[in-house]
Amino acid sequence: QVQLVESGGGLVQAGGSLRLSCRPSRSIFILNAMCWYRQAPGKQRELVATIVSGGATNYADSVKDRFTISRDNAKNTRFLQMNSLKPEDTGVYYCYARFLRDDYWGQGTQVTVSS
């Protein structure tokens, strides 16, 4: 069974940085377009950033100029670099990708930003 494996969450003070990573559990799953979502306590899951196969990126207004989504195709891995973190960035972050017409979600990684 193929899964998306995330890492990199944690606790950080406001103004700090974290980098999340996401990669498939098996090499058969080649990442192309991928998204990062987050879900804050008591709120709906929201789209944070997207990277498509050509490399173009898109961001939610709330994270523009602070977060950067990137890729390492050689390692079949996608990253979310989060700088200037704010308490309102706190939540569980999920990566998402489609593969062979199926939807795949990472297990989620907790990001907590203290004020």
C-alpha cells in the first residue's frame, strides 16, 4: 500500500521557521502536482500551497511571502518551508497528491507556534 509520509512539524516560537517534507512510501508513486493543506482546531481544512508538475506554485494569501513550496524530483520529495511563523499558523499540516486516479493524504504533522 502506498502512503504519503510527512515529517518536520514541531513547536516553534512566533517568528521562527520550520520545514515540512512529504514523500511517497514507495518509489512507484512518482510525485507530480502536490498540495499542502492545514487544519486549525475547530476549523475546516484549508489549502495552503500548491506546486504543479511544471514547477509553478500558488499560495493562500495568508501565507504568501512567508511560505515556500518546493520539490526535489531526484528524491521524489516535496517541501514546505515556513518562515516568520505566526500563532495563527498553528494546526495539523497535510500533504495531498493524486496518483493513478486516487487521492492520497499524508498522516498529518502538527505545527504549533507559540506567541
